[in-house]
Amino acid sequence: MDLINQQQDRVIKALEQTFEQLKSGKELRKLKAQEFRCQASCYENERIPDDQLENCGNNCSLPVARFINFVNREYSGVVERTNRCGLQCLDQEKDRMGSKFNESQDINFSREFQSCVTRCIDDCLNVHMPKTNKEVRRELAAVKIPE
């Protein structure tokens, strides 16, 4: 397996682990339970006209849907950042080699390229991922389901 695939696997595993922790966390389960109770109360409330029941239920789901969209955007940013690592390192390799650089040569074997990609991915996983996780937890704590 080449370096890029190994690094992509690291990123995928880190994201899978993060999503699994988020899904199994008490906060999200509590939020989903509140969402379902809110939806049930819409249908139990006989004063809500039939034509407004769907809107009532959708209003209950909206905060969780917004949170999920937020999570997707935030972690997509981490993925984009890691995807750029190879390109950034390729540019550095071109700059380092100057006119000796040949696009057709296999730069995966350059130690400088390999260490650059590894450092970049390490930075994404060790610096940017924890920042994103913190933002996601902050956003999750701020989600409010209507009563």
C-alpha cells in the first residue's frame, strides 16, 4: 500500500472513531429522545390542526438536522484539509527539486515527500481534528428542541 493510501486510511479511521463516539454519546441520544417526544406531543395535542401537524413535527426535527449538517460541514473541512496535504507536499517537492523535477517520476519514494505528507496528516489529526471535535461538542450542547 502506498503512502497516500496509508494516510487516507488513518484519516478515515479517525473520522469513523469520532462519528462512532458522537453517535453513541449520551448527549446525542438525549437530544434524539427529546426530538421524538416533541414530535409525539405534536400528535397528542388535539388543538393543532391536521394541516399543521407535519410542520409541528418538522420543527421538532429541525435543530437535530441543523446539527447534523454542521457536523458534516465541519468534518468535511478536516477531510478537505487532509486531501490538500498531498498537493501541498507535491508543490514543496517541485520547489525543492526545481528544474530536476519530472512529473512522471514516482515521488512517493522521496523521503522528503513522505515525511511532508505524514507531518501534514499528523497536523490535521492532532491539531485540527481536536479543534473540530471541540466545536462539534460545543454546538451539540447548544442544540435546543422546542417544547
